[in-house]
Amino acid sequence: MFKDKFREGIISARDFYREDIEYILQKGHEMLSVKNSNILSGKILATLFFEPSTRTRLSFESAMHRLGGNVIGFQSGDVSSIKKGESLADTIRTVENYCDCIVIRHPMEGSAKMAARFANIPIINAGSGSKEHPTQALLDLLTINEEMGKLDGINIGVMGDLKYGRTVHSLAMLLSNFDVNIYFISPEELKMRGRYKEYLYQQRKVKFKELTNYRKVLDILDVLYMTRIQKERFADLEEYERVKNFYVFSRKDLKQTKDNFKLLHPLPRINEITPSIDNSEKSIYFKQTGYGLHMRKAILAELLED
């Protein structure tokens, strides 16, 4: 069962195999028709966000409320005892006494994995440094599956900051469970890290290509997943200035795509997608945020329902 396998929570996309993904995608699909429920009445979710968040934090909190549960937590490390010098481990061991599940976002890579070592309740990784963001990747797959009607057989471009983008790391690992063709599109400075490419190629035998110019494959893509260039991840601001406007997807680009093409983005965007295409039926990044609510409802229900 899903709950038994993920009793420590949702930590890494590496923990998921095809059957796990298909199961939670089905549960996410079922949640599309469930606006409100009381299945988690009496349960409490703690959201510990040491980094800024809009969609992830609010969708988890909304999901918990819509399932009849309650939420506690904070949205900045500045208001926690971490600022006084408390260790993350001590924070986790304290907060678990007040809730049934913890959602954590932290700038340190491996933070969610460490939190799971000290907790006796499920931990959900809502972003650990530049490493992973598994629930974002799950909602991305739900979006693609609902909009395209399948995952197998698609050509998907993953474009932007592939070096520091934790959403694309998790997405690539989840996609490795399906028969897909992946095109990694980025500036040379922001190519997908070797450890993820090694995982895809050696362990999962996934087909992927790396390129810089997305227009070379735009006409064959079914899905393009764009990400912003993340200023906060750069130690060298000069490097950021060189690449910040490397990609700007416009109406002209959209005209070169297939009729059933879909453009995704985990948001927030800066200027990598022109607002003039927001209303196109091919641009589904705001619709994607809605699927995020349903996926997080499914995850919380599976982990916490008695």
C-alpha cells in the first residue's frame, strides 16, 4: 500500500516507481471531483517554510482545510526558534508533538531527508535547497496526464535552469518511469547536473538529449516545461546577469508548436514567458496550479486517512 511504503513521507522522487506514480495519479484524478470532505477531520498539518512560497504552501494548507483538517506553522525561518540558534533536528522533534504530518521547505539540500530521520510522523519535502521538490513533480505529471491523456510516448522539453532547478530534478526522475523522450534545454552554464543524467542513463535507461536552442525541437514537442532562472541560487551575480534573459517564450514561438502542445511552468515566472500568451489554450501554467491542489489533497489523504 502507498501509505505503508511512504510511512516516512514524501522525501525524494527516487523513491517512486511506476506503480506508485500511477496509483497517486489516479487518486489525484479522483480528487478533481471532491471539493470538500471531512476525511481528515481531527488531523493537523504543520507547514514549516524556511524559504518563500506561494503555491506550495497555500495549496497544502488549502488541501488540508478542504479535507476537514487543520493547519499550523510558519512561512519564514525568521519567526521560528531557528533564528535563536535551534537546530533543525530539535525543531522537528518539537513540532511533531503538535501535528500529524510536517511539510517542510528549507534552503539546505537534504533537509527533508534529515527531518525524516528525527521524526516519527510523515515528512513531506516541499523543496530542499536546489536538490528536489517531489510533490511539484507529481502535480506536474498529473497535469500532463490529465491534459494529454497519457504519459507514455510524449516528447517533453525541460527548459531553463536545469542546474539549480529542484522542480526539474524531481520531474526528470519521475518521468524516467515512463516511455518518454526528454529534451534538456539550457544555457551551457545551467545544464542538468551529472548525477541526475547518470541516474537517468545508467539506472533508468531513459532517452534524453541536451541542447541550447529550443527552436530546433519546438515543432516535435508535445510538452514544454519551462523554469525561471533562479537568482537566489547563484553565488556569482555576474553569472546570473549573463543568463537571466536567455529564454523568452513568445507568441511567435507558440505558433510553431503542435495543435495539442502544452506549455507548463512551476511558477513564479519572471520574464521567460510573455504574458501575451497567457490566455492561449496551450498555456496551462495557471491551470497547473489547480492540479497542484488536487494532487496535494490526494497525498495528504493517502498519508493521513485512518
